[in-house]
Amino acid sequence: LDVIRSVEPRVAGAITQELADQRSSLKLIASENYASPAVLLTMGNWFSDKYAEGTVGHRFYAGCQNVDTIEALAAEHARELFGAPYAYVQPHSGIDANLVAFWSVLAARIEAPALVEAGVKNVNDLNEDDWTTLRRAFGDQRLLGMSLDVGGHLTHGFRPNISGKMFTHASYGTDPETGLIDYDAVRAKAKEFKPLILMAGYSAYPRKVNFATMREIADEVGATLIVDMAHFAGLVAGKVFTGDFNPVPFAHITTTTTHKSLRGPRGGAVLAQPEFAEFVDKGCPMVLGGPLSHVMAAKAVAFAEARTPQFQTYAHNVADNAVALAEGLSKRGGTLVTGGTENHLVLLDVSSFGITGRQAESALVDSGIVTNRNSVPQDPNGAWYTSGIRLGTPALTARGFGRDEFDRTAELIVDVLTATSPVAASSGGVSKAKYDLPSDVAAKTRAAAAEI
Ligand code: PLP
């Protein structure tokens, strides 16, 4: 830090403050974690300075022998960890991993047959007419994904994201009674919509997904199954999700982030069945530029950590702790979407406290508890104010929290939400953003949160 301070003391100050904040509050953001010192240290080194476009052994730059070593290692660890035939570790983030997956499917299923038809080997050899036809074909494909308002992700075909602009999109929801995915309804939708890509995976669905059934549905309609396991990769790696609930054997392509439940550096990765490997391998230059070699090195370290028995224990604790948190909230009157959890996250509907998700989020932050507001299915408050908060256990489990600590955390959350009330909006009526939380409750909770 002294070195950083000598150049820009404000950056050093922000780093120190971030550490203090993360230590003194309860981090319950379901997509966050604490990476190990080994992972963090691996990111701060000279690999950051190296350009290495291409793939292992096939680079467009000289002097990439050490990058080859770490990229090959990271891919090998990822293959072993997830039991995948092929792994690509260059994506800089989850959105990049999904872009690589989408374009790999387009390359494999639209471009490759078009090249055969036109009698050429390379896309550069297409004549202008064939190229125009191919570009039109790229833009005329369909993707079916989980609806955003029941926990799907923006990158699964929604309009603000490039995926929504690339594909004609339709979504499947959950059963309004149970909050669970209704596989018969997914099948019916897939048969009607006939997507090129069936997408599974979520950011805010608190249950397991049956990927064997998803693959059956994909096969029935001739779709390619992409599973985005960004949120629950740690539970797959730690063998909490096995059999039909492990996506890797069933998906044609599995994408992930490396920084959420997996506890690695910020980044993404793509796993693929052999028939898609050669297309995924062209992620750079298809949609990626030079890889972040220092981050690939840290991915290798994180995947190696995730292959240990200690990581399996950690992953099982993440899931057990989510149950403890859910039970702690329920027994104190909290309403949970789907009634509980089977993974690392809990979705609490805060409307029974008479407040919005936005008010709940802010009141909890005032009290040293960091969560994020989240829509609940059929949310009357929309995606900005919302009626829910999403709570995840990966980060605090990494800090050593067990069931008792999560029960205490549930108690603090319910105390704060009970003490929070909406106030009048300046435009009249009740505000969806402003709230009142007695300062002694916030102070007492902050102290209690720091003590757990
Ligand atoms: N996919 C899912 C399911 C996610 O939850 C997220 C992030 O929240 C992403 C993709 C995007 O990851 P990143 O923020 O690394 O681009």
C-alpha cells in the first residue's frame, strides 16, 4: 500500500476503506464473495503487462510461453474440477462468457453449414451475396430463457443487453402458486417458439434446476442448451449439485463467472461439449481481445483451490447456511419466494413489512447489512423499487459463519425491517424510496453486525 500511496494516496485510502467496510458489515450480496489471498496476489503481477491474443500454442504475439503455461493450467484445472471435456478460460466476465457461447452456437449451427453450402472454408472467402445472406441469418435466430422477473439474467435475451438485440427472445416463467419452474410449461413454450438456443441459469432463483429435463426439452425441439451457472458454479464445483442438477454433463455449453460462489478472481469461463470446442476456442478474436493473463493465472489458482476437500466442505456449508438463514427469516414472520432455498440464495418478499425492496436495502445498509433489492415474481413495484431483497451466503460462509451466525443475521434483518417505515412522498402519497429507521436501531444493529 505504501507504494500505491506514494503515487496516488486517495486510491490507497479507498482500498483501505474498502477493506474496513467489508470487515465491519455483513456482506450478503449473493453474487459476491471473498477471494483467498493466493487468488488476490496472483492477480497483481507481470502477466498484466503481456499481450497474448490467440490460444495456447497459437498466439498472434511473440513471447507468450508463460501465458501458455498458465492458460493451459487454468483450463486443465477447470476441466478436472467440472468434469468437462473442454474449458475456455479467457472471458473477462460473465457477460463475455455468454457472448462467446452465443457466437459459438451461431458459428457452429449457422455459419459452418453456410460455408459448406457456399463451398468455401473461410468466412473471408464468401462472396458479398452469401455474406449478406449469412449476416441476415445470424440476425434471425431465437433464444428462450428464464424471465428476468422470476430470476433470469439480463444477458439471457433481454432488450437492454446485446443478447436481446441479437436474438428474437421469449421467456419462460415460474408457477405463480409455487414459484418453481414448471418444466411442462417450459416444454410447451419451447415447442411453440422453437428456439435455436434454450438458456437455463439464473441470478435470483432460490431453487435447484433439473438440467437433465432441460436437455430433454432442448433435444425435443432441436435447440442447443446453454446453462449459465455464474451464480451457482461453486455449488457445482463443491458437489452440492450432482446428478440431474449438475449442468455440465447435460448442457452443450456451460458458462460461468469465476468470482461469485466459486471464490475466484473477477472473470468468466466457458465449458463445452466436444462438438462446440473448436468454435468456443475462437472466442478471441470472435468477441474478445487480448486475454487478461494475470486473471487467467488467478483462475488457475482458484480452480486448484476449488478441487480441494476444503472447498467441498465450504460449498456444502454455503447451502446449509442458506437453509439456516431462510428458516431464521421464516420463523420470525418473513415471506420467502418459493418458501425456502436449495442453493446459496434466499429471496425475501419485504411487502409484509409495508416497505419496498429499495427501502429495505437502504435501511439494512444503514444498519451494516449489505444486500441488494430484487424483484419478486409478478412484482407490483417493478424492477427499480422492487418488493424483495436477495440474500446470499457465499461471502459470510467464507468468513466462517455457520448456522448460528446466520440465524442471528436473520434476527437482525427482521428487527431492522420491522423498525423501518415508509414516509410521505414529496409528490403526495407514500414514498417508495424514502423511509424512516430510528437511528438507535441502526446503530445497535451496526454494532451487533460487527460483533457476529
Ligand atoms: N450471468 C449471470 C447468471 C449473472 O448473475 C451475472 C452477473 O450478475 C452475469 C452473467 C454477468 O457476469 P459479469 O458481471 O461478470 O459480466
